[in-house]
Amino acid sequence: MVEQSQCPKCASENIYHDGSLWVCPDCAHEWTGDEAAAPAEGVIKDANGNILADGDSVTVIKDLKVKGSSLVVKGGTKVKNIRLVPDSANGHDISCKIDGIGAMDLKSEFVKKA
């Protein structure tokens, strides 16, 4: 097992070993020491750790406010035919079209694979 020095999700150095897992109390991320310290380049995962691909369908896991508008994307909304944008400067790595709202970008941490 590799000795960890920081959380791969939030880069916090406040981590501890619990049984076979490493735990970050700051962001509640848990991982095994066998995983790489940083996620693989170009791999985008959903909130449950499933790898996403272009054309997948996802479900929004929590209510999301649409910036600059009074609209809200409700938790449970299904989004079909996503497009991945891994090198986005604003951290939104999914581009999609949501019925009733239109084209928008989402962060993969707020969706799960459908």
C-alpha cells in the first residue's frame, strides 16, 4: 500500500487511515491506498465513481440553481446524451441540453450514471 500525504479530491493534508481506507474529514472522500493519488488524465467520473462517456445518460442528484436565472434543475432530473468537456476552465466537465431549461454545463460530482 502506498503511503498517502493528501486527499486526491480536495488536496487536504488532514487525512487519516481507517482500516483499509484513507479518509478525508474535510470533504468526506474515502479511497484505498492502491488507487493513484490523482485521477487518471481525461477520465471523468460521476458522484458514485462510475466512469462517464460521451452519449451517456445521467441523473442530477441534488437541486442545482442556474446561475443568472431563477431556474432550478431539480434533483432526479434525467439528462440524456451528455458530452464530456475534460479541459473546461470553470470546472464544469459535462455539456448537455436539459428539457425546459436548454443547453448548460454541469459538474460531474452532481450527477450519477443512469
